[in-house]
Amino acid sequence: MNSLFANSVRRVAAFAAVAALIPALIPGIAGAQTLPEARTVLNRFAEATGASALEAAPGLVMRGRVELPAAGLSGTVESFLDKSGRSMQVLTIEGIGEMKQGTAADFGWSLDPVTGARILTDKEFSDRRDSESIAGMLRRESMITEARTLARTTLDGQACIQLMIKWKSGRQSTECYSEATGLLVSLSSTQTSQMGDIPYTSSMSEYRAVNGVTLPMRVVQRLAAQEFTIDAARLVIPTEIQALRR
């Protein structure tokens, strides 16, 4: 869910990945507590998110503002997702214009004032499908080849379980889940783009339940005040992209 916004933001600026936290390998301290299985952590996350409500919904819409202080940029972002796996993100940056990107069943696309209309294939497309599908958002087994528990750690004052996840697309992510709530607190990974593999991090907070689905109201890549509703009607592939598929 938060990843939909993160992908849009990364089209304007890449954020340096936070170094993976290394567990202390001291017998009797780090080894004193048994670490939970990674799938147990991920199943708890899906339950805490409201998987049944999310999977039953026709789609998901997220709206908010994006701020990039280092670049002096700000604007709005909207993300749309439906049950079939189609997605669309619309990023409007003041002084630059509107940028769109999305996914269909077997390809991705982007449309912006700089690069024009583009079809996304191969790893650039599969990376987006990881995060821009309900199964990916819920970390379902169908999307993942390996999940491993790395350590117990503390992040922003929260006790977390740190996991390494290998996705079927070939992408790898390091993720921290709150021991108290089971919700995702932080994620580090890379995103394939025209500029190569771009490292990024996302920090999620201010979770709130909306229509039975618990989502973060704040995603730090300078993004806050997100509004979440159910609405799949605006998922329309632009005519410029349709022309490239003919």
C-alpha cells in the first residue's frame, strides 16, 4: 500500500538506502531469545493489516501530498489499485507537471513530460508488480521465493523483527515489523528504473483503520496526510500508452 506512493516519489528523487541493521552475534545475548519464523511474522502482518477486508474490496485509492525539501519540490500524489492487479499512480509536481505510471496484467507503463510514453517490461515491470498488487502488499507466499528472520532490533523506539525477503521478481528487501502491532515499520530495497537500480527506504507510521483495512497515514519519503478510499473506477490506461501496445 505504502509502496504505491514510494514508487511515484522515486520518479522525482532517489533516496539513499538505510544500511541493514546487523544483529549482535554474541552467544547468550542475541541467541537467548528464539526468533519467530519469517512466515509467522508475515502472516501476522497480513492479519493486522486486515487482509480479508482488503482482498474483498474492489480496489484501493490513496491520496496525499509529497514533499521533497532537498529539491525544493512539492505536489500531490494519487494511487489507484484494483483486484485484477491493475494500478496507476499520478504524481503532480508544482512547476514540473503531471507524471503517470501504472501496471496492467502483463506490462507496465509510464507517461511524463521528460521521457514521454514508455512501456515497462522485464525487471522494471516485475519490480512494480511486487508492490503494486494486493498479494504483494500482503506478502503472500505466491509472491515470495524466500523469507528469513534476521534479528530482533529497535527502530525509532520500537522493538521490531527484521526480515530478509526474496521476491519472485528477483528483488530483495529488508523489512522491520513491530513486535507490538505486527505492522510494517521500515523497508529497504531497490527499484529498477531507466537510471538503473535505485536504492530506497520507506518508514511507515500513524497507522489507521479505514473500512476494515489498516494502512499507514504517513510514509517517510516526505509523504504525509494520505487519504484512503475504495474506488477502482479511475484505472484507465492513457491513450498514448494504448497506442504503444498496438
